[in-house]
Amino acid sequence: MLTLTIILQAVASAAIAKMGAGLGAGIAAIGAGMGIGKIGSSAVEAIARQPEAVGDIRSNMIVAAALIEGVAFFAIVVCLLILFV
């Protein structure tokens, strides 16, 4: 009876870990999309206010979007590692 309880707990925790990994990957992707969208909208607004600063705004936007994308990619990889390991 004790071994059956241990096996059931291991299976249940693995299922919960897989569900958590899936939710974490989804939240990371949604958060990255919202963040990059906010950066894009703010950059367009800033360019509309100061068209002469388009080069600086664009380069800063690309750097910030790349950082957000890197963090999101790292979060998705960690979730996939939890899922398959």
C-alpha cells in the first residue's frame, strides 16, 4: 500500500509539473508579445513627436525588444526542460 501511494504521488507531481511548464511557456510568450507591442507603440509615438530622433529611437527600440525576446526565449527553454526532464 505504501509503494502505491509513493507511485501515485510521483505521477501526480509529474502531471502538475507538466501543466505548470505549459502554463509558464504560455505566460512567457504572452508577456513578451505584450512587452514588444508596448515598445513598438511607444517608439512610434516618440517618432511622431520628434521625427529628427528616429535613428536613436529605432536603435533603442531594437535593443529593448531583443532583450525582452531573449528573456522570453530563456523562460520557454526552462519550461521545456521541466516538461521533458
